[in-house]
Amino acid sequence: MSPDASRLLPHTGDFQWAGVVPTDYKDSDDFREVTRRVFVGDQEEPTSFQVRYFEVAPGGFTTLERHEHAHCVVVLRGRGEVVLNCQTHPMSFADVLYVAPWESHQLRNPHPDEPFGFLCIVDAVRDRPQSVSCA
Amino acid sequence: MSPDASRLLPHTGDFQWAGVVPTDYKDSDDFREVTRRVFVGDQEEPTSFQVRYFEVAPGGFTTLERHEHAHCVVVLRGRGEVVLNCQTHPMSFADVLYVAPWESHQLRNPHPDEPFGFLCIVDAVRDRPQSVSCA
């Protein structure tokens, strides 16, 4: 696919998209059971942002981290929770989260029944996350 | 709300969000029955992008337009269609659309039963759309 041509990525059911392959979340060991799909941002698009879809399997969690860049999360699938500045808030379909610069955050799926899936929109150019701890 | 503090915007059901007020889509007369909500981008956030939610009522449509900036659409509610380079494609839940620079596009809701709602993610700094025609 080319950044110069529009593309429609149809949702083919069960949170799969034609032509979009899930990949590993990242190269580190401080997360569990997370996959990543990139909708916009890995094909030299001219956008200043990237749009990704993350899915956290039951019992899984993303890295507890902080960074300078802000991001936006919108829930598409299931239920989960965000640990934001070490406080836990439930999240479910269509909830929107804005994470401000340097605020610590982690997305978790404590529910055994279904994956927790969400869009995560970030600046294409951004700083590297730092792992943190709430303990 | 401050760009320096994270915020959770819970979906309160029926595609309403606590603290998010729908506004007019834009100041022109070449669209019909479209509302806009801004999730990220109207509060001096440091992001290079904006995240908006548009809803097109039955019979409504956005402006048929083109512009240099690319954008990304993700369907959250109902069904509709995109007219992309003067060809019509159906869209429904979780379908993703990348609109490349200068490609003409319009989102329409021909279905009488439900609003057609979608996220639209764009660069914060962008050129002004130009109205076009498929006739």
C-alpha cells in the first residue's frame, strides 16, 4: 500500500482487518499478552500522527510507563482498566482517555471473558517511554 | 480541563461523553446534519494531532472535499458510506479509512435507522479543505 493512495481497511469481524497483521507490542519484557496493529503510520504517510490498535488479552497489561509525548486512547473492544498516576479507573466501549505529558499510565485487562482492545493515537515523532513503578 | 492533566472521558451511553458538547460541523452550507465533538485538540494539548468524533444523521453528509493533509477515519456507530474519488464504498463498525493527500472524499449516511458516527484524526496544523464535485 502507498501513502499516496487512500485505503479502506474493512473490519472483517472479531476485530480483524483485511490486510492488517498483528505484531508484537514492543521489545521488552515488562508487559504481557499485548498485540499491536498499525492502521496509519508504518507506510511513510505524511501525517504527523500514527493510529494503532492494541489488544490486551485476559490477564494482560501494557508497560507501566511515562513519556513526554501525549496520547489518546479510544476503547473499541471489551473492558479493561487504566492505571493513571497510580490510580485505577475502569474503561469500556467508546471511553476516551487523554494521557498528558509525563503522566504514568498502564492499560490492563483483568476480565477473563474477552480481549480489551483500543485505538492509541500518538505523534509520529516522539520520545521513548520510561518504565516506572507505583510500588 | 488542562492539557497538562490527563482526562478520562467516559462514554455515558448512546454516543454521549461526559463533558463533551457537540458543536456545528463547520461554517458552510455544503453539508447536512453533521455534528462534531472534539476529544483532543481544542485545549492547547501539545499533540500534533486532533481527535474528533463526527456524527451524520440519517440522510446527512459531510462536505465533498479534498485537501493536502491526510486523515484517518474509524467508524464507531451505525453504518454509512464514503465517496472516495467519486466511488462509493459502504462503511460500518470498526472499518478504518486512510484518506491520502488530495483525494476527494465525502461521508454519507443513507440509512434511516441510526446515526453514522466516526472518529476523524487529523494533523493539528493543516490546510483548508476545497469543495469539489463528482458531477
